[in-house]
Amino acid sequence: MEYEDAFEEELPWIYEKKPWRWEEDGLTVTRGSSFTGPGCHNGCGVLLYTDKDNKLVKVEGDPLNNYNEGRLCIRCLALKDVVNHPDRLHYPLKRAGARGENKWERISWDEAVETIAAKFNKIKAEHGAEAVVFAQGTGRDIAPYIMRLAFSFGSPNYVCYGLAGNACMIPRLSVQMATLACITMPDYSQYFPDRYDDEEYSVPECVVIWGTNPLASNSDGNFGHWTVDAMKRGSRLVVIDPRLTWLAAKADLWLQVRPGTDAALALGMINIIIQENLFDREFVELWSYGFDALAERAAEYPVEKVSAITWVPQEKIVQAARLYAQSKPAMIHWGLAVDMTKESVPITHGINALMTITGNLDVPGGNVITELPCGVAGYYGWGFDLINREQFEKRIGMGKYPMIRYGIPLASPDEMVEAILTDKPYPIRAMWIQANNPIACMGADPKRTYESLSKLEFVVVVDLFHTPTTVAFADIVLPAAAFPERNGIRAVFYYAQSMNQVTQIGETKGDAEICRLVGKALNPDAWPFESEEEIWDSLAQGSGLTFKELQEHGQMIHPNIYRKYAEGRLRMEDDQPGFNTPTGRVEMYSTRMEEFGLDPLPYYEEPPTGPVSTPELMGEYPLILTTGGREQAFFHSEHRQVASLRATHPLPEVQIHPETAKGHGIEAGDWVWIENPLGRCRQKASVTNVVPPWLVHADHGWWFPEEEAAEPHLFGVFTSNVNQLIPYNCGRSGFGNSYKSAVCRVYKVKEGEM
Amino acid sequence: MSRNGLLIDYHYCTGCLSCDFACNQEFGFPLGQSGMKVAQHGPWLIGEDKWEYLFVPAVTELCTLCSKRVKSGKLPTCVQHCQAAVITYGPLEELAKRMVGKTKHVLFSR
């Protein structure tokens, strides 16, 4: 279907012939890419406008960047208000009072680095390097540097601290690595400079949005509104979501699934597709392994049973399976909800099997297999060779969880909390926390997380602002640069481009530069880089360009080819066609998972709490609680300080269906308690039919930068933090945690309780 | 001389507020003020499995159609930044012609 997009208007782009930096009306304009912090997991092309004092005064999307095509969301449109915010951390600080008093003394970078190195080395001498933990939050532009820092110091304990079950993308990545030995992404034509118009591209006939609201979340490195681009060009939409998102309202089919039951839905759809002979026989025979075993497993999930489990009407499950299987090509665009169930691994496994049996892997408009973008390393790990086997074997969680043992080189956050609190299997004494605010954001059971961090003798926190985490635990705070304050490289799956420093705030430094300084003090041999730029040169090597050349070059789009499995692009060792798995095929029956002692096939397991697992709780806690849906204005716990963004969503909100609200005497705007046996928090009631009567949805990541920082208030971090109702309880693989399928009750906050 | 306007395909407006924020930034308006503001309607269930869930932008008195930007060869900032790419800028007569036969479009003149 033809759709005339607004930007296809022929206007003489004044940008076209410009270099990466130019002067315009008394301002300097710098073209580059972007990567949090602050922000998200996208890599939008931006134009940063600075005045004669190098102050960032305006941010626009770069119309020449094919990723966002000039578009930008409100968080980057308000970027100058984050960068120039009066509350930014400008200098390294050391704690001047007791922990929690929020009293600080400014120190120099030299003193900060020396203090940290001396303390870390002392702990290493007394307890071993493993007693120092290196913790990040979500994947801000931090993973490669912090991993190198940890491993070059000799600590195997690099962890996403607080993120129970590593329940964010890691389950999906790990299952894909186990069964496909590569990572797929939805193909919205992002590899083509001319995007949807390219002859090689096909617009998907069907897009399945599974457990995500991309318009607000922009998750996994994909520009959320690409889905709207596809809708305009005729893609039919299936949305699998317990909430009525805007996309769900516009969808051809909306499957209002009970949270956490997605594996049953996937198996039910597989069963229908096989029973009705709608699968891609050629692809299955040539490229996949374990079809018969999959078919047998799926046969255990007839549609009546799946409907009873998922609460989705039978006919909708059948229609969705048919629409997906009969559309060529068809894409599954999955998201965070897939990871946020205790047994999340079989969900991903099942959805992967759907992409496989329908032959939608690595075809135009399907699910494209990603490669190292333009040869630029980094996001996928850096410095792994620096740790010896003996130390690596001490990684927390390795003994208990097979996919932590064999999968990615991260420690288990669940076991780490336990290890800190019990000193078993060995004492943990210090933590380096960079780009992480665990007690306010994704940390499960934040009071237990708080207790664990309070026990440590030395804590360093690196961030843009003071947060509940800096105030409660930090002995040293280091000021991180926002992306306009540093150079860097954004290598999102589809392209590479430089990020260019345009301004300086106080003495902030980029996250990579901070790791370089501390790394050099701890292990100079492992950090031979004399400047931050040498890091970028090193990471960019595979592209054939230096950092400076990449800067001049501008956006470098990865030259993708489709059907890499047929071209011998996936098997590094023998260059033969096929996948880089033990069988050389996509393993719907996973030999690796079998080896790990896990079920080699997708299966369904009930969430740990809910009407089936814990019927005895449902009398007192009759509602299903789901959390973490995104707002345009915020990236996780960021952006609460920025007035324009905050104005769009001033307070944490819990969405309650009108009938449920009425039954509890709750009116729109009332403060309500959300409570279950683990704890409670309070949020403002949003009375809305976006949720069904049996479900409430609560915001995550809330703290109040405008409130008292010092203990015990800590910016009100425990006032509205819904994770007080979510335990650490990850799946048998070591991944997944039920952030989106708890139970609760809601009731009005009484006068005097505020 | 023909006058210009903005044609909006509001069926695909997702309420992302990029127009509002881009305009506010371009002109440095006070917090909350902008040449384009978006209203939400719904979601309402209006039939079996049929929902109305609408965002409709409106052009305010503050809109100048970004005459300075346009002169220098750029698009009005709301047009460029609209994430759903639903705003078209051009001569009113032409935009009116484009509207014919389409549903859920609205044309703003300034």
C-alpha cells in the first residue's frame, strides 16, 4: 500500500551538504548519534545546537539519519533541560557525614580515583577481587567498559544489580543464542538508506506486537513508531497485551492475555499452525531441528486449554495463528513482558519456534538476524579475555543456574543479594554502581536490596544526579556526563555513528572515560589507552575507521544481507550454510538447553502467584498486578526532575478499571494503597478501561527529586515503589522474574496516612 | 499568494507530544504553551472489539507555521519531529485536494 509520508515532501534539505559540524544563525550545529544517559536504548540521529559559550540550547532530530529520519521523542526534545539542570552532579564528591545524611565534600578526580583504587586493592588483598562487585543497571552506554573494569581487576562479579532474574532482554538474548546462535530483530527496513521504498524490502503483511508498547518504550534498540510506519503501509496488526494500548485499539486482533501465560499462547498458536498445515515445510525441513518433538509438545496445548489458561477467547487465538502464519512476510515484534515471568525462557523459546516454523527468520519484513554493526565492537562485551578461569569460576550464581553458567558472563543478581546478606559462599565488601539506581528503579524487593547495599563497607556510585542510591549508600559519588558532554560511538544493531561532545558541565566525564581512569589505576596493563579517544579507536577497528574518521563519515549503515544461514554467514568456523548451533540448524528442540539440564522444548508453567498457583490468596488479594508499562516522558527512574516532562505525568499512577474502582469506593485522582503479603506502596488512581476489571497496572521507577534527600526519606523512594510487592524469585534457568504477574488489593489511603 | 497550512492524518496520531515539545523548544514558550497541543479522546468501546482511541492535535494562535525555518529550507519543526509522521505542510489548496476521499484528516490554516 502506498502511503505518502510527510517527510517525503520534496524540500531542499539544507542539511544535505553539511559536514558533521557547522555554523547556523550564530549557533554551532553538531550532527551525531545518541545513547543514554539520559534516554533510552535507541540510537536516534540528533543535531545538537550550542551557543557561543558552548551551552546546549536546542536539540533536533537529524533528517539525514535513516534510523529516525528527523523524528525525535519528547525526552530528547527536552534534552537541554536534563543536561543544564541545576541539580546535575558537577564534581566528584566524598561523603562528609554518616551514610544517608546527604553531606558531601567536593574532591578532585585524582583524589577520587586514588581513594577508590586504594580501597578496592585493600579489599582485594584481604578477601580476593571477587569481594568487589561491579554493577550496572539497564544497558546505558556502559556494558563494555564496566565489564572490562571488573574483569581487569580480577572480579568475576559483573552484575545488573537488583534486576531479579536479569528479567530484561537477557532471557530473550540467551535463548536465541542457545537455539539460533544469533539475535533477531523486527525488520522495519532499518538497514536501507531509503527505508520502506527499497526494492529489496517487503512490508510485513502482519506485525505481531507481543508484550510491548513500542510507541512509548522504544525498546531493544528499535524506534517505536516504525510500527506506525508499517501500519500505514498496510501491515495488519496483532497485539498481545493485557492492557489496551493505542496499538491494541487500532489492531486487527487484540489478545488481552492474562499476564505470564504467554508460553501457553505461543504453544497453542504453534499447535494450530501445525494442525492446519500452515507452516513453511521447506524451511522446517532444510533449516530446523526438532519439528516432530515440537509438534508433539504443542499438541498438549489444544486451543480450549490455551484459552482457559490465557483467558483469551478461542476464536481469537485461532484467528491470530492463522493471520500470522498465512501472512508473508510476517514479523513478531516482542518486548519486555516476554522476559518478565519467572519461567520466561520457555516463552522466548516458543515465540522463536513460531518465527521458525513460519519461515520468517531473516527474510525481508520478518525477523532479521543481526550482526556486529559495521564491525564496531563494544556492546557485546569487552575485556572478557582479561579474567582467568579460576576467578571466573567464582562468579556468584554460577553453581545454581545453568544459563548463568553457560550463557552470558553476568553474575546472578538474586544470588548476589543473598551472598551479600549471608557472606556465603564468600564475603562481598564493596560495590561499584554505574548507571544504576536499584532501590528506586528495577530492583525487586527494594527494602531487601537496601539492606544488602547498607551492609557493604565501600560503595562508589556514578550517575548524572543524586538519587536515592547515591544518598543512601555512596562513599564516593562520581559525576557522569550526559551524551552531549562526551565523545563516543553508537553502534545500534543497524548502524554505527559517532556521538560528539558539544558541551561541558562542571567536571563530568563520560562513563567509558571514568572506567578508563579507574581501570588504569587498578591494572594499567589492561588499560593501555592514553585517552578516551583510544578506546573509541580500539572499538571501531573492525569498521576500518578511526574515531575521527567515523566522526567525519557520519552515519554508517550496516550492509545487511538476508538469509544469512543460506549464505554461510553464520557459521564462523566452517563458513558452511546453516546456523552456528550444535546441529547446524535452528533448534526448536534445544540440544544446548538439554545439556544445561533444562527442558529442551517450550513448555508452560503458571506464574508463582495468581488464581491458579495461589487460589488461597485470591480472596484477600483478588487483583492481578502488572507493572512497568512505559510513559513517553521517562526512561525508567530518570527524568523526574525535568519540569516539562514531569508535567505530562506528574505523579505515579495505578490504572484501575471503573467497575473495580467503584467497588472499592475509589475515584480518579485518589491516592490508593496497592498491597500484597510482601508489602505495599501508594500511587494515584487512574480510573480507566485501559485495564480489565481483574487487573491493575502500576507505574515503576518513581522517586521524588523535589523531596527530602536525607534518610529516612531518601526522596520518597519507598512511597510509591511498586517493587515492594515483587520478590526476588527467578526461573530455573537463572533468568526471568514475575514483575508483571503478581497479585494485590487496592484501597483508599486514609486521611493522616500521607 | 497562496497561503500555507498543516494537514494532519489524525487516525495515526499516537499522542506522543513531539509536536508540542518541538514547538515549545523552537520558540522558547513558557512551560505548557505551544503552537500545537494534542487532545485525547477515548478509549471508548464503540462496537464489538471496536475501539475509539484518538489523539487530535490542534494548532494554536502561537503557531507561525515556522516561517523562518521554512525560508531556510527546513520543515516546520512539528512536521519534522512528529514521530508518526502525520503532519504535512503546504499550500492550503493543495492540502485540501489531498484531503478529498480521506477520512480522519484535519486541515489547519494560519
